Amino acid sequence: YHYIRAEDVVKPLGIAGLPLGLTLPADTKVPFGCTRVTMSTGDVLVLTSDGVEEALNGSEEFYEAERLSSLIGELGRKGTSADTMRDGITEDVKAFIGDAAQSDDITVVVAKAT
């Protein structure tokens, strides 16, 4: 996801490929998605593993992209640091899951242009 501060919009990157946090042998040939993002001061780049959007709560509901995008926008508008945004996303996913068993990894990487 790319939060563009000047436009107050969150845009999905729309790339697919090797899931974040997964390692493969060096000789493995896997097609990776690629995109270019131009960032300005205050913009934020958020990369997550599929375990974030696919996190399930006790009612077997998914966390989903819409919820993640909304949270990124909310935190971006507040001007939060990259660390605070990462922690906020992680905490929100864990609160959503509640007492349900975590079914996948929750990996979140955040970079903010300053």
C-alpha cells in the first residue's frame, strides 16, 4: 500500500509474487511482481504478508484489504512514525483476531518518506 499524504489517499500496490517473510533456495526461479513508487515527504509505503489480510477472527471473518487500507489512511493522516504505524497495524490485527488461533504469520514492513 502507498499512502500519498498530499492526496490523502491509500493506493494498493497491486503486485503479487513471493509472500513477504518467505525464503526460498537461491536457485529457485519464481516470478516476482515489481512496481515503482515515487514517494514525497509524509508518504508511507506498507508491505504485509498475506497473513494480515487473511487473518481470521472467531467468527471466521477475514481482516481484509479494506480494513487495512482504512487503518493506513487513518494513521497516515495523523502523521504517525513508521514504527508507530507498524505497531498500530499489528495491534489492530491481533485485536481483530481476539481469542482465535493465529493461522498465519503477521509480517508488516513500513517505510515513511521524511
